[in-house]
Amino acid sequence: MKTGLDTILDSAVDNGDVPGVVAMVVDHDGVLYEGAFGERSFGTGADAVGRARPTRSRRSGR
């Protein structure tokens, strides 16, 4: 499932604003989101670092 944050980060890479990005959102209960988009090694055209993996919050169950 693609989240709003996935769309923003992926668009930044697709638009050429950044070569790649890694993001993580956490709270006191744990990881809520982790995702990575873009080049693994800047300027090499190497495979993308990955696709986002939304993670469920232990508190909210989302």
C-alpha cells in the first residue's frame, strides 16, 4: 500500500529534486514508517535503494 509520504518522497526522486532519500518515522511505541527511494550510489544509476515499507504502529494498529 502506497502512503502519502511514499508519494511525496518518490516524486522528489522522480522530479530530480534529490538523487535518493531514506526516511523513518518513530514514536515512543516504535517504528511507524520506513521507506527509501532513488539511487543506491549517487551518479552511478545503480538500482533503487528500495521501496517503502509502511510499518504498523503497535499503539494504533495502523
